[in-house]
Amino acid sequence: MKKIFLIIVLFLINLNLTALTMKEKIQQDLSKVGVKQEIIDETVKLDKETGEGFTTKNEDGEVSTEDRDKWEKIYLKDKRNYVALERLIEFYFLTRTENDSKKEKYISEYLKTDISEDRKNFFLGKNFWISSKGKNEKNKYFEKVKSISNNQYYLKVIDFFEYLSKESKNINEDNNLKMVKPKINEITQKMDEIDKILDNKNLLEKYRISDEEAYSDQLTFFMVGGILKAFTGDTEGMVNDFINKIANKKISKEVAEYNKNKEMMTVMTIQMAMALKGFFGEMSEKEITKLEKLTKKLQDTEMFKRIMENSEKEETIESDIHLEDKRKKFEAFSDDEQIKRIVAQKNLTISKQE
């Protein structure tokens, strides 16, 4: 069970940091380096489409290059567009593409872009950490940031990643919860320090973190803390923290839309942790009642309601698309064939009524 929780923690971090919207951030950043407005508009539009949920696999579980190809097309129009370049590089890291000449080419081009060295190395370091199989592998990009940067957000996130890398194996192997809890408390404390930055509008502006990015990272860090609580047996504390700190947080429609896939994954992970509590070991009637109340509290949150509303909308869209396809196929038939099908459908309806 402990391995399951640790896997979930690392998975959440892999998912893809409010004073500034993504649209404003992209507009300001790319204007500074001279990118044309037409290309900036394309970049903003594609960023909104892809949002937090970067597609790397198709329905068959195979690597999908659709999003990558869109970002590459925009980037090649103007190689000063480092926003598009970052999304391209992110794709190669997320798909764990190794020894790929294009990946190395794009990283080389990115390191030459006219943006701060600590931003470039933090971006590469974070993606390197996420994609590396051995989390203790030396991260030259993080080392570079630590040597040149005073950006407290970068430094605290790096400290968190490095501590988690060092202690996750020990936590996984240690069966003594008394020994594990201090390490988990230390991880939680480091996350709380990061969250203070993400809740401070002045610091968000200072460190150029958009509303959408801040909320995305809050989802990640709250969930890591929650899973660690569940790991120590405090599933109730995990759910209550989630409800009190993040699930009813007031956010704009734009921020919610950008992070809708991540919100859905977050709630699913909460539900999974609650289900695991019932699956591993017997529960008393009192514990079952408590779990049912927690489930009801979860369903009453603003985030859960948004997810259900989005699901209903997507089902309606899929239904409309299906009906439109049927209409087009019907119109493709000859007049005689259309009449035959209408008569056949009418006879079938009468037969069912009888």
C-alpha cells in the first residue's frame, strides 16, 4: 500500500507553478523579444487549447505528436518564441525521448534565448527531474540555478524536489511510522513555504508566475501533502485539508478551464485514496459512516461541481457530434434511399409500439 501512495505522489508531481494571467504573461514576454502580434495571438490560442493537459498519448496508448506538431509549427515561424519552444521541449521530456537529435537541438536553441539564465535552467531542471527514472541522478540545471539565482520560488521548489528524491526511498522502505512521520512533516513544511509564495500576489508578480500556473502548482503540492497524510493513515485529514485549502478556492473561469484536466485527476486521486482505505483491511461501521460523510463533503465542493458540469457538457458535445455525423451520412444517400430508410424507421417504431 505504501508503494501505491508513493507512486501517486511522484505521478502528481509529473503532471504538470495570482496576479498575472497566462494570456497577459505570454503577451508581455513575447512582445519584449519582438515577436509579431499575429504569432503571439496564435501562441495564446494554442496555450489555451492545450492548457495544463499536454497530450502525449492517443486513445491506443501510443505516443501522440499532435500537440507537439502544433507547437513546432508556431515556433518555426519565429524562433524568438521561447514559449512555444518550452512546450516543445516539455513534450520531449514528458515522453522520455532519449538521444533524440531534435530534443538536443531545441534545448541548445533554448539555452541561447534572450531570457534569464535562472528561468531557463529551472525550466530544464524541473523537466529533467520529472522525466528521470532515477530521481537521485545529478541535475546540472538545478545546480546552475542554485549557483546564480536569488529567486526564492525556484530555490524552494528545487529544495523540495531534492529532499523528496532523497527521502522517498527511505519512506517507502521504512515500516516504522514513528520514523516516517518526521520526514513527511518536513516535506509538508517545505510545501507550505512554496504555497505561501503562490498565495502572495506581490511575489507572483515578482517571480512572473501566472494565475493558471500558480493554481496548477497548488493542486500538485496540496495533493502531495494529502497523499503523504493518507500514507500515515490519516485519510480523513487528507480529505479535510483538500476541502478546506483548495477544493473551494475562488478562481476565475479561465484558471478553472486551463486546469480542468488536472482538477479531474486530483479528485480522482482523492477518491482512490479513500477507496484504498476501505480496500486494505476491514472498516468498522463508524469508519464507514465517516467515509460516507467525507464523500458527501467532497461532492459538495466547488471543484467537484465544476468537474461534473464539464463532464455533462462534454457528453452533450459528443452527442451533438454523433448526430451531425448521422445527418451527413443520411444526406449522402440518394433521394430514393433516404425515403426507404425513413419508411423502414417508421415501420420499426410502429412495430415496437404494438
